[in-house]
Amino acid sequence: MDKLSPIILFVYNRPDHTRRTLQALEKSLLAQKSILYIFSDGAKNSAAKAVVNEVRTVIKSFRLFKRIHIIEREINWGLAKNVIDGVTQVIHEHGKAIVLEDDVVLSEHALSFFNRALTYYENEETVMHIGGYIYELDRTNLAETFFTRYAASQAWATWKRAWDYFEVDIDEIIRQFDKKKINDFTFDHTMNFWRQIQQQKVGKVDSWAVRWYASVFLRGGLALSPNQSLIENIGHDGTGVHSEISGMFATTIRSEPIDGFPAEVVESEEGYRSLKKYFKHRKGGLIERGVRFIRNKLLHRINNRMR
């Protein structure tokens, strides 16, 4: 295998999640041969200092990597700025990167998948994103790996050649959309990606992820996904700054290695249909939605008092 990609991990205020993420990462094949960068965001306020310091104690307790670089932000950058700056910094030095946040538990085969895909599609300009996470789709007719327009942000990898097209300016992103593109971007309006773009515009959210997906989409890029997730997302328990309680991200992790990749770089029709179906039915019935809404409101009030 060619030179291994560096790994970037972004952490903030969840010591238990961070510990679980690093424990799983350490056990991944190729971890001990990989360089790890950890970007630790600064405390948002005085109440958060203790738990941020606890996270920093956790990340300094792991050693089983080729090299570890820890970057401690002196002030709170926020997730979007931290990710954009961190990915840009590392990817300009190494030409590629595997990107994780503090709420993902990796399969032992995840790093092998990322590195093999980064090598296999290195010179395929249309391939801009390698995703290790996929929703719990119906896998009956899905190939082992497949391409779609959707760039999942839970755990992913890319190259400098693709990241160079990342558009930070939300006004520039919006300018490039028309009705057809909005329809295609949102999987026929089954997922709220355009609403996230509008919320970014008015400052209600600050999301690097939706801007990255939009940048890939507007460039005509494709993202590679496995048909079963190599990642378990453990962050949607209400503890995250940008996440709510949700079963939407629940998955069963693939335990076997990935054997092959698509030879033809085109969007999978079955992959598109499967994602569209999942997005359309992701919220469940009215009662389930109501219970989740009330629970999230209460939990966010509690968390906001603690941050």
C-alpha cells in the first residue's frame, strides 16, 4: 500500500466519547503505522473549562500511533472553523486525510478501507469524497461499495485536489443553485439539505458539512460509500453541541473487510434510490416525532446550562 494517509480527530467537551473513539481507533488495522493529528477546541466559557481539560487528559493518554500531534486551541473556535482550518492545514502538508470527530467508533477495517480507496481513486477527479459511514439501508440490491452524490460527514477521507474546491462562502454556494439543482441536492426534497443551507445563510447553524456536500455536488463530484457502515456514530445521545437524540444514525458495523471498489465512476441508481427511500421515511410517525422533539428540547436546555 502507498504511503498511509494521516488521520485527523476533532474533539471538544466529551471525554467519554473521545475515549471510546480513540480506543477503537487504536485497535484499527494500520493505526500503529499512521500519523494522528488531534485538534482540541478551547472552552466556550468558564463552565466548560473543566471538561475540556478532562478531554485533553484523555487524548494525551493514547500512544499507539506512529506519531501524534496535539493542537490545543486557546479559545473556542467552534466546530466548523476548527474542522475547516484543521483539514486545510493537514491536507496541504500530506495531500490527503482521513477525518474523524469525537463520536465515531471505527471498525478494525475502516483505516484499511480509507487508505485503499484513497490510493485506488487518487487520480479520478470525479471522486471527491470517501465515506466510511452509511445509514442502515436495505442492502439487498446494493453493491459492496457504490457511488452517489451524497458526501456523508460522520467519518470520511479526501484529497487536496478535491478539498481545494471547498467553498466557504455560503452566498457563493447559493448563487450556483437553481430549482433543478435544489431538487437533485435534496434527493427530490426528501432530506432537508437545502434548509441547512438557508440556516447557514442566516446564521442559525454553522455547518462545514453541508457546505462540503454542496461543494462536491456543485462540482459534479461523487462520494464512495460501503453498503454497510464501517462506523458507529455514538454522538446522537444529546451530549453534542451540534447533535440531538436520534435513532436515524443507528447502524450495525460491518465486521468484514471491503474486497472491491466500482470500476466505473458513475452514480449508483440503486444507491440513490436506497438513500432517497431512507431519507423519506427517516423521521418515523407523528407520535415518535413528537416525543423526540420534546425530549431534545429538554435535553438541550440542560446541556446549554452546562456549557
